[in-house]
Amino acid sequence: MENRIEPESRFNPELIEELEKTSLLIDQEKVILLLTLMGEKPAAHHGLLLKFGAEQESNEKKFIAEKQFLTEWLQKAGLIFSVKDKTIRGGVRGDFKPTAKVCNFHISRDKAALERLNHAHSKSELGLALGYPTTAVEAYLKGQEFLIKEQDLPFDIRSSEVMDFLFFRLSKEHWAEELETVKRWAKAIKDNFPDFYQQVIDLRPKIDALRSENPEGFQQLLRSEEKMAIVKQRDPELYQELQKEKEMIKRSD
């Protein structure tokens, strides 16, 4: 199905605040929706997955809530979108029982871009429909050896705020040119939604979540000179706090 309601204003503050504050979507998903709303990205894909099993009941509540929120928000934003539900089957002995449910949203500002995404039948067509640079898409299709690893980027790049807006893999040969697209996305969010931009680039909640949800991952962060150097570059005050915490952990061992 396709839905469209003309909005009174695409940048209605209440509409934007509703998206920024929801806990149903992560920051990256919110950024992609805002970039699509502004026309900085031609289209967006948003997928929901519900696995059947022991925790299905609690997961299903979030699945339904997220689907309902996204549908209503897109309608109020005046974006065009299509929704496709699919049941995944699998199992042993050929029983092919349902194992999961997938719901895919394709989203855009104009019908031509939405149709291009809806009819993308290859990874190349999909990447281009989503607005990724041609050179990056081509390198991705060629294989990992044609893509640059994040740690191989110059330190001033990989420690910069722009990395929070990188949603595709950069090619080895053209990463600098491809990064201009990412910089444009970051600038668009910063210029139009400065408070949300600060929310996206803030390292503190990300590190707090790592500390509480993945203690081992947090320990690895403290031990990594590279990651700590990035924290120091981005947030010197947070870096000093983490250094003190690191020392306290050492003394308690």
C-alpha cells in the first residue's frame, strides 16, 4: 500500500520533536528519516523484524508499536511510503515452520524515487536508490578488498563527528569524494535540527549504555588507545572522567 497526506509544514516543530524523543527508533534511523524529509536522501528503507519463539509476546508489542508509530509519523510528515510484510519460514526435516515476520517500509518525498526503490532488484539498484555514491556501491559489489576499513582512514576523519552520519561503506579508491556526501548529510542535520545533532554526536549516552549493557565491551574501550584517543578528540571532559575510572579499576584489581 502507499500513503500520503499533505502536511501543513514538513518541519513542524511538534512533528520533529515527536521523532527525536521516541525510544522506538535509534538515532541513525531518525537521522535517515529526517534526511529523507529534507530531500537530502532520495529515499529510505526501514525494516522491522519479529522473531517467533520464547520472547515473542514482549517483542511483538514493540514490533506493533514501532510499525504504528512509523506509519502515523510518515503520514503526518507527508512522506510517500510503501509497506510490505513477509513471513520467513525455516526448520528441520522440511517442516518450514514460520520463524520470523519482516515488515519493510520504503519511504520517499516523491513517487519516482519511491518507485525506483520499490523496483530495485539488485544490491546496486538498491544502493543507488537510497542515495549512496556510485563509486561506493560499485566497490561494495566488488568485495571487501575494495572497501576501506574505518581504522585505515586518517585519524582526523575517523575521530570526527561526521562518522556518526556514515551509513554505507567507503571505497578504498574514492573514499574522500564519497565522504562529501556524508558531510553534506551531517551539515543538513546540524543546520536544521541543531539540538538533535548534538544528541546524535554525544558520546556520553553511548558509553553509558556500553558500560551498563556490555561491561566487557566497556573494558575494551578503556584499554584501546585508539578509541580513547577518539574520545579525547571529541569530548576531553569525558575522556578525563574515563581515565579516572580506568585508574580506579586498576587499583581495585
